[in-house]
Amino acid sequence: QVQLVESGGGLVQAGGSLRLSCAASGRTFSSYVMAWFRQAPGKEREFVAAINWSGGNTYYADSVKGRFTISRDNAKNTVALQMDSLKPEDTAVYYCAAARQVSLETMRIAVSYDTWGQGTQVTVSS
């Protein structure tokens, strides 16, 4: 099983960019589906983006499509989330998550993922 550690959060003005990174331990990283979720105060954890084991397939929430890009480097055991054109409503704690197997129907559901990082705060000021 992998362990996940996020980094790269911070405070940015609306329209700016941030790049989040998630470092994974374990030799089986390349076999996991990786995803980013976020949770704002008082709200449920929501799906942001996911990427399959090879990096060949990516999936996004409608709210971030065209602004965020998920990528992975299996040689370095990392997954990244490039966030551009940030909006105040993107403010949340962002979590990296891993799952051995998810379907297209379940990949957007938090309980489908069995390994989570500690989260990193992203704050977008208006």
C-alpha cells in the first residue's frame, strides 16, 4: 500500500496559478489510479481530477475542466495538479488519493479511494 504526502498549496490571487504535488511511497505506485479531491469549509469532499495508471487517461470535474491539469510520473512516484486561472471558489483543502481499482462510475466518489494524503490548503483571494 502506498503512503501519500501533498505539497504546493498556498495563497494566490484570483487568476493566478499553483502547482500541487503528491509524493507516494511504495513500489506499486504505478498500479494505482490517482486522484485529487478538495473540501471547502462546511462542504463535502468533492472530486477534482483523476488519472489512470499509465497517465494516458485523465478525468476532470466540470468546474475545473480547462483550468486544471493532472499528470503523473511513475518513475518518480509523483502525481501533480497544475491549477491555472484560479477562482475564489477553488479555495479548499486539496487531498491526493489512491485506489487499486475504480470504475468510470465510481472514480468520482471519495469512498472509492482507500489511501489519502494529509491535505494541503489552497486559498484564492479575490
